[in-house]
Amino acid sequence: MQEFWLPQGFRWSGHHCGLKSDPEKPDYSLIVSDREAVVAGVYTQNLVCAAPVVLCRERTPGKRARAIVTNSGNANACTGSRGMNDAKQMAEDVASQLSIDASQVLVMSTGIIGEFLPMGKLTAASLRGVETLASDIAAFDDAANAILTTDKGPKTAGCIVNTSQGDVRIATMAKGAGMIGPNMATMLAAITTDAHLTPEDAQAILKEAVDKSFNCISVEGHTSTNDTVILLANGAANEAPLSGEDLVRFAAEIENTLIKLAKQIPDDGEGATHLIDIVVKGASSVPDAKQIAETIGSSNLVKTCITGNDPNWGRIASAAGYAGVPFDIAGFKLWLNGVLIFDGGEPCEFDAAAVSISMAESRCVYIEVGLQEGTEEARIWTSDLTTDYVVFNSDYHT
Amino acid sequence: MQEFWLPQGFRWSGHHCGLKSDPEKPDYSLIVSDREAVVAGVYTQNLVCAAPVVLCRERTPGKRARAIVTNSGNANACTGSRGMNDAKQMAEDVASQLSIDASQVLVMSTGIIGEFLPMGKLTAASLRGVETLASDIAAFDDAANAILTTDKGPKTAGCIVNTSQGDVRIATMAKGAGMIGPNMATMLAAITTDAHLTPEDAQAILKEAVDKSFNCISVEGHTSTNDTVILLANGAANEAPLSGEDLVRFAAEIENTLIKLAKQIPDDGEGATHLIDIVVKGASSVPDAKQIAETIGSSNLVKTCITGNDPNWGRIASAAGYAGVPFDIAGFKLWLNGVLIFDGGEPCEFDAAAVSISMAESRCVYIEVGLQEGTEEARIWTSDLTTDYVVFNSDYHT
């Protein structure tokens, strides 16, 4: 079955090549555009960044890209010059199978840091990866599954955008469940579209959409070594680059789709039992609002009281208070799942048992902070903190 | 038995007045100087601060203080104007029993945020608190026990300082096991000394010592509403204020004693199985070094790999890389329990099993980062993150 939003002119594959010990888990993913595509990229801000990130930074933005190869199970990070050679080799292997130039291939890696890639397995994988490429939804799903690490399931989103040149399609996939910080994380995403874009528009649209989506989520505030978001726009759907209202509509749909995709990450946070949706309104600037939202969202004390469906709002007020953003407590309001709980320095009377039940009964818990400093606002999404997270992360490596 | 470092001219008491449900757990603590004492204070930087913090800020530094009253089990934070009146009443109750002025009493509170104090119990407690005051070590221990909340045990430290005017004594107590951030936390400390100090020297010495001790610890990076450190210096041991070399030696001993006291807090971090000691050397400034150390120390991924005795050093390198401090990766070195693990962007060969055993066998795990940016360094202490922490904090309030 051809999913209606799958873009034209792309093929996908995903299979197990032996990086993960479980043979049922795919670990090698390939996305190929049948024609040269405009490519844009946004990357981790971590100084300690992985070899594939260094490589992709050199290759984006551009207009002759043909493929994205991704391995999971090994991050190829902190691997020095040998790691750089290995990342280049991954691109060369794919290029050789497709008879294209290695510089036309982007590389993403995710998994354990500090171990070298088993290059024999990866070279063999490039052969099978190219042989099994297909343009249907099953192949897309295979590719989306093969980029996962600790995720419970694949994360995809897609849409169709109507333009004056006809429909263009957007299909996106992401991975990420831990080491997720507000400036990207062990988070990989590949965005494919058959829209025709200029490299400059592609890069600008991607940057803006990432700011509103992936840069608004966190699991534990840890910005990883490998974060990468790559957009491939192959122009199969329309002759001339999108412009004017078409471009605005396309950019808005990219943003909406990436928000849909990004929210799936904290919702699948390692061991998470709640998605936490935090809105701060009435700030004097967007960065101020975001700083308060992120400080609340990265507090283990806030996360754990939400795990316990405990309306222990003092922890939320306290986190807002140490965010480093000045505000007048007299204008401070706090709502939990829509119930006003703290107003102008005074606690409100509320039915704690009812709020606790509303928390227990919904996957998503809503925290809203109202200030009277201005009219700006920001919104972030994060996950709660459970014993499963700790068990999982204290038993990952050895 | 009179402990040798107990200062002269102080009396202590601690008993259960009914704020905690367990009648075995004391929750009302009193420290009284028999003469007027110089007083200094350092407080939380949280904008959302508790009523007793507002009160103490007005009353320090000063030179006529007589008492510190502390309740545990209720933070009297986010309680508005009624909370302010209650904090003042706590001071008035004690003042009335001692026939002194209410402004001579300092107040500290710790516990749940957002609930009003049961003032009837606290007024009754002031009577029994004053009646049971004594100058021996048992009374000191009673007072130190009565300020605890989730702590597993009391935290005390003391010493004698030899001066040209004879010996002076320092006795300190603290509480804190959770909500501990690098800029103080739900952390209370009372420092008593029979040294004679000027108010200016007392405040300067306290500020400097807190920067080197309590401001270098964290459990989960949450700066609480109630952090308070009060120093009472009653001058019972010497006629003239300490000065010159005496003052320098005294300040150094205050700092050493507070470091000893502060380290007991993350070591008793809620559910903690390891104390983590993080040193960053070779930075271009102390704030840079501290920023990297704190970013490593507040990473849940670092904490959990230490919980699991897992030398998963990539998480440490990655945390250093997103600390927001620029450094050259070529000059970056990382040691775990003394073993060099990552050097100049390349992983080192090391015996992971042996490092894991060394982590499992010691309460304290040492992380050292070496940079080549300069000659400045910083050191912080934190705790690991266990399932017990999550269980405990998701089941605290309701």
C-alpha cells in the first residue's frame, strides 16, 4: 500500500547488519532519492560531537545529495580520527553501490559512545541496503525502525501540502527516547519531501521548524554528541522552487509535522508514564518564557511528583523561582491540569484528590504558568521520571 | 559529656511538637546564646522564597541575636501574608519565653511547601523548647536531629581554633538530602562559635565559606525556597574581635568545617549509593571550571551510570561538551577513579571491568576533567540517582 503522503522519487530500506545483538532489531537504514536533492541540516551544539556530525556539517546545505545512511547501536562518537575515517567509509560504501559520489551521501549514527564501528559489517550492509530499496510504506517503515535505539516504537509523521504547482508531500522519521535535551539530543530525524526548494530556503525552513519542535523537547536535559536533523527535498513534484504563499504554507506544514514528530520523543521517554506539556505565558520575552518552562521541565522533583500523580505544586513554583528569570511573585499564577493552584504568592484552595485523579487518568499532564511581565510565551514537552528510567540507564553499557 | 569543640555560652534543645506524624521524630529545634551574639546569614537565591527567609534577611547581619528556632516538616513557603505572620509569631513565642526582643530571634523552616503552619503546636513547642535547653552534647545532638526532614541521619561538624587570645570553638549542624542545587537548596545550617567577631567579618567569612562548601554540592540541581545558613558568634571565648592572622586562621577553619558538613549532604542524597566527587582542572576561569563540573554532576545519565558502577564515560564527555564553556577537544582528558579514559578526542584502552569494580567497592567515585585552556579549577560533590530516589520523591506528598 502506498501511503498518500509518501513523497515521489524516494526509496527506503532497513535491515539488521549485526550492530545490535538482537537479530530481530534492524540497525542499518537507508534513504535514497532517485534524483539529486537539495539538502539542509541542523546539528547538536555539543562540543564533543560525533564523526558523522562533523561529516554532515561539511555537506549541508547543498543541492546534489542522493542518500542518507544511518546506523543504530553505535554512535561513532569520541572515536577520534579512526571514527572520522569510518564515517567517510560508510558514505563511500553506499556511494559505490549507487555509483554516485561519496559527497552526495549523508551519515547519521546513534548508540553507545566511545566504541569503534565494525566496518566489515557496515560495508556488507551497504550492499543489502541498496538491494532491498523500495518506494512503498513497508520500506519506509523498515527505514524508520532501523534508526531506533531505546525507543519503544518508530516515530513518523507525514502530510500533503497543496501548492499552486500541485501537491507536494512530506514524510518524516525520528528516533530518540533518552539523552534528550532542549538543544537537541540523541535525536536523529530524516525529512524527505518531493517539493522543489532552493538550498537557502530549505536550510532556513528547517532551522526555524527545529527551533519550534525538537528544540522544545527534553527527557533529561542532556544534549547528545550525535543530534542530527537532515532534510532532503528532491523536487520530483514541481518544476520551479516553491515561493511566496506556497513557500509559507510549506514551511508551516514542515513545522507542524516536526512538532507532531518531536512530541513522540518525550512521550516515549525511557520509562516515561506521562508526557508533560509546559506553557509559560506573560513573559517579557520568548527566551525568558522558555527558560522558565525548561527549568520546570528539567527538575527531577517536578518529574517525580508527576510520576506519582501528586499535585505537589510547591516544587513547580520553586523551580520557576530559580530559573534565573526575574519576575514579580505578585503576578505569578500556576495551573495544573487546568486548575488554578497558586496565585500571587498565596496558595489557592483546590481539590487535590480530584487533580491527582485527573493526572492519573491522562497520559499528558498540563502545567501552565502565568506571569504579568509581558505578552510573550513558550511551550515545551518533556517526560516524567520513573524507576524504569533509572534501572534502564544504570544497566545500559556493561 | 561535654564535646571539646562545643562553644561556650550556648544551649540547645530539640523535641517533637507534632508537625511530623511520627512521634519519634523531633521537629522543633532551638539554639540559644546566653549573651547577645553577632549574626550573619546567607540565603536561597530562589525568587519564590519562604517567609522565614524573608524574615531572616531583614535581621542579618547584626550583633544582638540571641536564638535560632527551626521547625521541620513544614517549609512555610508559598504561604503568603499568613505565612509571614506565622514566621514572626514563631520568633515572638521564643522571645517571650526568653524575655528578649523578637527581633533577636532567627527562624528557619523546612518541609512541605504550600501548607500553613499549625501555630498552636508551635507556640506550645516554644515553652518546652526553652525549658529543655542544655549546654551538653546530648542537647546539641537533639537540636541537630530536630532540623532533619528526609535525611537518614544528623549532619554535624566541629573544631577548635587556636588564636592569640586562646582557643575558640566552632560547632555546626546542617540538614538536607534532596532538592539540593548548586546555589543552596532545602539546606539549612546553623553555625555557632564562641569567637568574638565584628558583624562585617562574620558576614564576609560566612559568605566566602558557603561559596566553597554549600554552593559546591548538588543532589538534583533544584535550588529550594528555604535555604538558610546562619552563623552566631557570641564572643564568650575572647574579649576583642579576632583580627589579623587569628581571623585568617578562623576563616579557614570555618571553611574547612563547612566543607566537611556540606559533603555529608550529597553523601546522604535521597537513595544515593555513591558520593560523586568532580574536579575540573586547566580551565581559563573558576566559573568555567565550575560550570563544566556542575553540568556533569547534574546529568541524570552520568548519575545513573555511576549508580550501575558502569564506566560509561561517553556520557561524562558528552555532558562536558554541552556545558556551554568553549574548550579545545584536543586538550581534553578524562579520568574515572584515577584511570585515564579519554585523551584528546581519542578513547584510551583501559580495563573497564577493573574500573567498574573500583566504583562498586567505594562509596565515593572520582571524576576528573583536564583541559588546556588555563590554570583554574573547581570541585563539586553530588550524589548518584537510584530507583529509591524516584520511589521516594514520587510518594512524598499525597
